[in-house]
Amino acid sequence: MAGTIYAAAWRPGTGAQWWVSGKSYADFKKIDKDYFNKGLRLVDLEIHNGKFAGIWRPGTGAQWWVYGKTYAEFKAIDKGYFDDGLRLTNLHIYNGKYAGVWRPGTGAQWWTSGKTYSEFKAIDKKYFDDGLRLVDLEVRDGKYAGVWRPGTGAQWWTSGKTFSEFKALDKGYFDKGLRLTDLNITNGKYSAVWRPGTGAQWWVSGYDTEAFVSRDKEYFDKGLRLVRMALSDSACDGKCMNQVVMPEGSYNYGITRTKIHCPGLPNTCGNPGAGEVVYYRWPVTLQGDRRYARLSALYFDGAPFTLPFTDKKVVRGGTWLYKPGSWHHAIDYYRNDGKKFGVVAAASGTVVHIGWDWWSGNTIVVSHDAGGVKDAFRTVYMHLANGPSADCKASWAQTVPNLSEPRLSQFKKYLNDTGCKKDGSGTPQEKYWGKESEKIDTGMLGKKVDRGAFLGWAGDTAPGGCGCTSDEVDYEWKGGTNTHLHIFFARRDPSDNEWYFIDPYGIYGPPECYPKNLTDPISTPCARYSISWKGGKPQYP
């Protein structure tokens, strides 16, 4: 089912602002009544797929709105309201039915609908010459509708523009002292009206609800208020949208801090205290009980990454979500035959951490410069192999003391069943523990590595890698292997210099939302955020 995307414009303002979308008529009517009683008035009304959306701002006096009217009914209603000293401020046509909002006003008012482009252009020219200005523009199925009210000064409008064309037009008009007053998108084409104005103006398009809520909150805090929004169907399935943010819980992963591996630029933070970690965080801002996608971390320039392996038999597994409702915040790669494969640097950089993580096993962190920014991104490679002897010893010495039941007993059973005995009397089975030759070169620490440089072997170390434990008391490991690379991609958010997980595909969804083949271009409309693969697609180094 198609998801809903938003386009909107903001201008400087003060005071309250509320908006809703996806409401039934009954719900919307109730909400409007509540806001009216609180001194707010409806300034924009939208109907999308039978659901209602609207914006309210402070106001006084009468307000009336209708929907689902025929042309004749709407015309009669408008005539009555005009005679009562009300003027049409918003016109919306949905499936041939009319909706509108009236507020107190004086002077002339004209509106039209169902016109061709040439007819509408001629009508607008006449009204402009008569001292009227276009205040609302609707374009649907090639037919034009609009509302004119008394005004002076310049006015420009456009329709049928691509995103790039519209962006260029808006930039030109902004530089000439004009500001966007109306914005609509139909079938991917932009229509808009500009009038004289000063001060800031921002607009967005193609945002899902999650991103739109977050952007509106950001602009509200900066003294901007929503003046127009338009809803449309996305070519992306709704199941692939609105999943940057988990609805409950949190996910901030701490990795051992060292002099080199620190929150700031490598080697600039001094010696850490005992137990200190560097946090890599889910890209969310929490304010009270509200959760907002951290857009300052998710939108960026720079795409430095290639695939972290060269083995053509490796496939993609878990993505931002393992499945709907189960967040991962990383990408998994594995071979269908379960064999190990070489892991390489996803971009040129500096190795800032090599060590055992009690949950994720052998871990390497590489810092990457990009776009002239030092340490702009980091990649975190987990579950790597470092030879049976070292990995078995670390499992008992560093992981077991950190586990609690039921995972503690489950993991100890896994260790013993695979030949990893605490007293060293066993022989770790190669099937699970690999070979002694599959070691990590710790001499890489602090050194620069090129894109594609060998880092280590994919493994299944620690509980996060082995797939051998669960929070379920009656869980029983069936003896399988779980060799894979779990890789976090992280970006330093310049707004607070903290590290946040990103999806290099820009999709932030479950696996079925991603391109089918490993090296397919990221051309899906579900890639709503910045893509960090070099050249816009995953490719071998």
C-alpha cells in the first residue's frame, strides 16, 4: 500500500501552531471544534485518500468549512458566506468534490475551477489587472482551480515543474524578494504561488510523516510556522517508511574508549578513565515523551563507502530492521554456505579501535574523512574472528562475567559444546571458531588503511554473533553456525559532535524494502534520506 508523503512551506511566525493528518471526518471535526474553542482557526485544509489534514493558527471571529460538495452546492454555499461577510481562504477539490474554508473578510473575491492551463492563465491575467492576486492554486488531472483576493505588487505562479526546476525557480524568486505562499504536488510535479515578502522561508517535499514531524518541530523552535502542506501518495510502500525511530526503548551502543578511540577526533581526547566508552547512538532526539528523527544526522553530503568485502558470494542479510518491528541499526552480510570471508575497509581511513566487545566479539572501528571534514564517518566491524585460542579465552574472561540468565547458561553451553572449555582442556571446533591463522593484525591500530584494505575475517564471535542465545528461558541452540559481518555505519552530527547510526542505503526499513541484488543502484523511492554509497550504489572496492 502506497505511503503518504508531505510537501510544505514555513514562514516566520509566533504563537501556537497545530496540524493533523490522516483523520476521519468525525475525528477532524472534533479536533477543529476543540482548536476553535482555544482561539485557533483553520488556515489550510487538505483531503488525501478520504482522510483529513489541516493546519490551525491563532485567530478570532467566525470560521466555516465544508467538504464533499458538488460544484453547484459549493457555489451556493460560497454565495451565502460571501453575503455574510466571509471570504474563501482555502479551496480543495478531491475526486470531483469541493472543500473550502471561509474566514471574515471584505472586498472582492473570485474563484474558478476546471480550467485548462491557457484558460486559467487568461483569467489570472484579467484578475491581476483588476487588482486581485492569486491566494490559492489547485492543479488536478490537468485542470486548474484558484482563488483571488484584493492585493498589490508582484505575483508569480507556476505548475508542472520537476523538483529541480521548481527549486531553481524558488531560488530566483526568493532573491527578488518573493516568498512562497502556496505549494502543491500532483503526480510528482510542482505548482506554487509567490508573493512579495521578507525574512526566512523553508520548504520540503517527499517527506514521510516521521521526517515531516521532525522537520516541523525543528522549524517551530526556530520561530517558523507552517503555512501550507500538501499530501500525496509515494511510490514507496508504506511498510518501508516511518521507521527511523523505534516507538519504545532506545539503542545507544558503547564501545571501549581509548586514547585513540574517543568521541572527538582520534588522539585528541586524552587518556580515558576506567570503563569509559564511546557511544554510537540511534538517530533520535528525545523531548519528554516525544521522539523525533534526528534529521541533522540523516541528511548530509558525502558518499564515501564501498562494500566491506570482495567475495562475490556474500549476500546482504539484516538491514536497518531485521523485520517489521525488530530494529537492527546496522547491515549484515554473509555467505549462504556459512563460510568465512575477508572483511575489508569500506573507505580509506584510520583504524582507531581493535578489541573484544563482550556482546559483539572482535570489533574494529575505522575513522573516515569525507568532503574535507576530518573523522566525518566511522565504520564499526563486528563479530570478527581472531583465532580460536584468543576468541575462546576472551569469551570466558570478558563475555561470561557480563551475562545474566538465561543467556549466561545458554552461552556457556555453546562454549562447552563447541570445544571451548574454560580450563583450556578442549579444542575449539574449526566449524565455529575458525583457524589460528585467521587473526587480526593489531599492528593496524592507529595506522591509515586504503579502501579495500584487509581488516580480518567475518566470524560469529560472542553472543551477538553466534546466534546461540536468547532471552527466552526455553530457547535451545540447534548447533548451527552464524558466520556474518555486522557493520555499523555512523556519522558525526555537526550539530552536537555525537555519533549516530546511519543507513548507507538511505532507506531505513526492513530487508524487503531494499534493492534485490547486492550491487543494484539505489533508485528506489524508498531511499528518502542521504545515500552514503560511493556513486549512489553498493560496489566492490
